[in-house]
Amino acid sequence: MAGAPVAWLCALFMAVAAQAQNSVRATASLSENRAAVGDPVEYRIEVTGARTASRPSSIPVEGLSITPVGQSSTFNYNPSTGLVASVIYIYQIEATRPGTFTIPAQEFAAGGVNVRTNAVTLTVVATADGRDSQAERNFFAELVIPKKTPFVGEAIPAEIRCYFSPRIRFDPPMNPVIKGEGFTVQKVTEPQQDSVIVDGQNYQVVIYKTSITPLKTGTLSVGPMVGETRVLLPRPRPRSFGNSPFNDPFFNDPFGGFGMQKSVELKSEPVVLDVKALPPGAPASFTGAIGQFTLDAEAEPRQVNIGDPLTVRLTLRGRGNFDRINPPAPLDTTGWRAYPASGKYRPDDDVKLSGVKIFEQVFVPMEKRNVLPAYELAYLDPGSGQYKTLSVPALPITVTGGAVAAPTPAAPKLSEAPAADATPKPVATPAPAKDILHIRTDGPGTGSFVPLYRRTMFWLPQAIVIAMVLGALGVYRWRHRPGRALAERALTERQRRDAISARLRDRGTRRHDFYLAAAEMAQMRAADRSGREPATLDSDAVIAICGLDPTSAGTVREIFRVRDEITFAGVDDSAQVSDTERSAALAALAKLERAPAMAVKA
Amino acid sequence: MNVPRFILMLAATLIFPLAALAETDFARGNALYESGQFADAAKAYERSVPGGAAGPNLFFNLGNAYLRAGDQGRAVLNFQRALALRPAHPEAAANLAFVRRTLSLPTPAPDGWSQTFGWLGVDTWSVVAAFGVWALVAGLVAVLGPWNRVTLGWSLIVPGMLVFGAGLTALTGLHGGARDAARAIVVSESGTRAHYAPADNSRDVQALAVGTEIRVLQDRGSWTYAELAGGLRGWVASSDLERVVPN
């Protein structure tokens, strides 16, 4: 009895399993059976009676791109069958060409059994419902070159335009490339976006600007332009699955984030140019400039010594192929040493067609000159097709100093400052310096690492001369110091008095000399006390000043009398002085020296 | 034979052969350079340096030879030496600018002293200072000499003192200008670094590219304390440096 319930359960399970095997089925369907090339169509495989299935990961059909995009699961209750699970696998189909395509039946395992879908057929037409396919394009690109007949070497503007439908989201193409050969292309500018209407359809357009320079004559195919980007396309809205809540247009809108992301390649049609050769008769100063230009020149400094460098700056302004313009050559460099010119370009626009190019060239005068070398630069005016020549007159300059031994600059090697052109020119003016200048062969030169102020030979001669000058000044000041004249006069006076005293004491002194000396001594001693001039003092004044006693006063008067007598009467001057006279005179003079000071006041 | 003539002959006997040898090495260096043997040319030029022919053209050629031989640090060093000897050496200035551009080395920014006084060279400032001294002496002579020109004298003394003061200030601040003995160039290409302390494992202050100019503040054995760009200071291995003014 115990095995009866188990037998019933087993029978029930087998019945349910058989029922399940019988109820698992798979059906395939399309959201639309007819579509245009490029229109996405949704393909569904719905498996009923199973919660999972090993759905096909890829469905290869020639001409169709079928990509799985998602799945959903549902449970449905039916009173007759009970609760039934189902799973839906969704694929995105995109036709790459028109035609009728059959998606074959797909066989796979689901719910433990193999199931097989039905085959479906999709008809793809080139146009959608007879409308113009151009108007239906979501994105496309074009290459715009306005000038179709440029000269070879002429830089012409070009634009890359990438159009996108406002229904899709897009990223601006990264690094669009213009393919082809026989021309050079400048780096494209940063993209600019705008909104335009093409054939009645509104588009967002991304514009890249550049310039193209043809390098060969004749017919030249430029392009196509190729660029890659990612777009977010709107999902198709299946007509037969309208009962799904996901059929709301919101879930198809790429701007809601529910679109279909796709990498796409934008490709334009090529543009054919008819490139003209340069007209014959190019001037010698034509170095490849094509466009419209002006040329100015300035030099600095304008006053130099022989051997000192100066810089000539040529400013070329305008619009044209600046990247192919070499520095103009100076016409006559006699008396100058010319160094390679360098060029620096400053564009005024994004495509570098217009701007300012500055050439700088260093000159060293080797002799006295009053003008700098003149310049000429010829260019081709593409508008008129004629060559025009820009001239820079010789700038005035002042070169001073004596002639120096002109160094002989070695001819630059090919690797050093290469010449711009093999054509003979007035002077070899190489292209902008891309290498070092050549070695000097005119001797090692002279110089010292010791600054002038630290050289003995700079200061020593000056110090010697200054010391001599200051020494002479010191001697002068010493000799002319204050009080020196008085001292010298006192010394002279003392010497004179000593001489007079010696004469007075000398017994061999003649009478004439003795009395002259005695009178003078008396005057000097009286003058010392009175401060008066000695020669103005007579015997009375001396006696009064010195306050002599009568004896000494008489002796002084006798001295002055005899002196006057000898001087004015011409008495015999060979007579000798007696000892008595000498003693009396000397005694009187001694009293004069010892006379009290009060006598001076008297 | 008198003594001065003997001394002259002795000097000629000793110096002229050295100069002749130097000229020979210079010419040999030129020939080697022309033939593309740049390393040998550099050696020949280097030989002529102690021989007394150390002129600006020699250092310029030496810089070229080193640059061609791939030694960019010594190329910068010798272009700087040529410019130190002759500031208006256009070829050396052009090639130094080229190397700096190649190495992406910034042109050293002039300091405040150079901005203030650099418009005249150090030698010119020396002459200015000497001129001030002479004006001072002339003023003293005018005032204290036999002519007794007091007004003239003071009108010489005061400007003379000012000019001498300006010259002395400039010479003090400029440190010899381009011939500053403290200038040094990084010649090592093996990643020279300035450290916070004189030790290899010390933290880095700054990485120094070859050709960078620094100013030596102090030498201590195998390390050099230097002033770097931006006012920074750090210790650099002395073997990575060479002075612009040769020792």
C-alpha cells in the first residue's frame, strides 16, 4: 500500500513533462516585411513554454546584417494550460542592398527539447515608398574645393563637411582624411557645427577647414574624404509588436538614450581639379611664392662698427603658400658677410593661408658701407596669372671704425645651413637655419676670462699716475701750508740777527760795518717790542721804546750818529772800532734786549 | 747683451713655440672637423687651449666639434666660453641658440642686477669706475692745487664719486658678468639631479638637463652647492659640471 502514492506522483510528473514537451514551441517574426536599404528592422524569436533557450548567436544571411540586441521573459496564465513561461529574443536587421531575403528557420534547444522556428521573408527596396533616398540619408559627407583650376604649388582653401540628420546623435568625426596623391594638405582645423538645409531636409553640419596645395599639373583627383565616427540611430518601431510597452516612441529616440549605437564611415565624393603649370618667364627672385603679398624691411642697429653684426628683418604679409616661400636673397653683398636667414611664420587664420612671415638675416660689415644690401622677391599673382616683384630698397646705414682683417668664412658644408636653391644667386642665402653655423678658420682669436676690473695691468698704470698726481699735490700743499711763511721769515730774521751779532763781536769788523750792524740791531730789538717796522725807528724812538737809562741812551744816540755820519758824510770806513766803543755799544744793545715791556707802551 | 734684451729673447724662446703649437693644433682641428672626424677635432682644439691660443673662435669651433660628436653639454659650455670672451660673437650666439632650441633649454632669465646694469658690459663698467676715480682726482687737484678752482673742483668731485659708486655697484652686482667664475654648465648626459643634501640618496630638488646653466655657491669635495633655475638651491655632483671660466 505504501508504494501507491509514489506511483501516482511518478505518473503525474511524466504527464506534466510530456505536456511540457508538447507545449514548447518557437516562432520567428519581423517588425516589417518590407523596408528600405539602411532602415533597421526588428527580428524576433519567441519561445513559448520555456524560460531559457540556447538562441542562435549569429544568423548569417547574405545581404543582411543581423545583430542580437536583447531579450525579455514573460509568464502568461491560461485556464486551460495554466502558467506558461515564454522568452523573446530580439535581433536588429539592416539590409545593405535591395532584394528579397529569407531568414531561414532557426533550430535550437529550449526547455530540454529542440525547437525550430519558421522562416521569414524580408523585402528590401532601394527607396522607401518611392521617396528620394538622398532625402532619407541620416548622414553623409562632401569635400568642397571652390577653386577648381589652381596653379601648381598654390595653396587653395578646402572644406570637409559632414552632415547628420537631426534625428540621430553623433560625435564629430575624428581626424578626417583627404585621400589621394599629388597634393599636400594642411592639418584640418577644429570642427565647427552649424545647421543647414539640404534638398529641403534639415541637417546638422560639421565643418573642417584646411588648405590643399597641388604638386603636379594636369587633372588631379582630390579625395575622397574619409572619416569615422559613432552615431546613435533611432530603433525601428515594429508594426506587429504594438502591444509592447517598449513600443513607446521614447524608447526609439536616440536622444532618450535608447537608440542603436553604430560605428559608421563617412566618405565623400572626390573632387577633380585642373592644375595649371606656372607661367613661363619667372623672375630670378621667384622662390615659389604664389598669392598676394607685401614686403617691408627694417634693420637694427643702424649704426655699427666694422665687424659688429646687425640684423635685417623682412616682413612678408599677405595670403598665399607661406610654407613654400624661401627667404629672399640680398642682391649685392659686397663688403658684407651674410649669414643664413631664418624665417618664422605667424598665421592669421586657422588654415594658415594668410599671415605674416618674418625673415631675419644677420650681416657683418667688413668695410665701411652706407647702405645695406637690397632685396627682391617675386611672386605669382594667381588672380592675374602674372609674376610681380616686391622690391626693398637698400636701407641706409652708418658703418664706422677702421678696416679689419676680413675673416674668410668657410663655405658651409651641405649638412650645415644648406642653400635654399642650387641656382646661382648673388649670395648663397640658405633656407631657414636648421643647423649650426660652420667653424671659424680665421684664427683662434684672442681674449681673456679675467674681467677688466680684475686685471692688474688695468689698474696699476692708473694707480701709479694717480699716486704721482696726488703726491705732487701733497708736496704742493706741504710747501704752502699755513704759518710756514712766518716761520721762514722768523728763521731768516734769526739768521740775520745771528749774522749781525757775529759781526758786532768780530774784532776785525770795520768801523763802518760795525755801526751799521749796531744800529740795525738796535732797530730790530726795538721793533720786536713795538711791532713797528725797524727801518722807521730812529735813536730817540728806540730809546723811548726800550726805556734806556741815560748812559745807554747816550751810547745808542752815538751809534746812530756815527752810522749816519759814515753813511752820509763818507768818513773813512777803513778805521777799526776801538774796544771801548765796542764794549759800550754791546752793553747798550744788551740793555735793549733786556728792556722792560712797559717801555714799549711808552 | 743687456739684461732687457736677454729677457725679451728668453720670453720669445719660451712663448713663441707654444703659440705656434697652438696655432698648429687649431689648424689641425679645423682639418679634422672638415673631414668629419669631430671627436678628433675636439681633441686637437682642446690641445691648443693650454697653448695660449684660447680665443673665442677656438671655443666656438670646439663647441661645434663637441656638438657634432654628440656631446651637447660641452658644446653649450664652449659656446658660452666663446661668448664670455667676446659677447658679440654672432656665430657662437646663433649656435648656442640652436642647441638650446634642440635641447628645449630655456634661455636663462636675467636677474635683477643684470636687468639694471647689464646694458653695459663688465669691462665698460670697469672703465666707468676708473673714469669716476679720475674725475675725483681731477676735482681734488682743482680744489687743492695751485689754481684753487673750488667750484670746478666740486663739480668734478661729486659726479666722480657718483660715477665711481655706480661702477662699483654694477661690478659688485654683476659678478663678472659672462666671465663670472661661478657659472657652470651641466655636461653630464646621465640624468644629473640636484639634491637637498650632498648624497645620492637624498631627495631631489630638481632634475637638470644637459646644458643647463647653474651658479656655484660652494664646493665641498665631490659635491657642489649651486643656485638653480627659479631661485632653488641644491647639491650637484661636481663631476657633472664644468665651469664656464676654466680653472
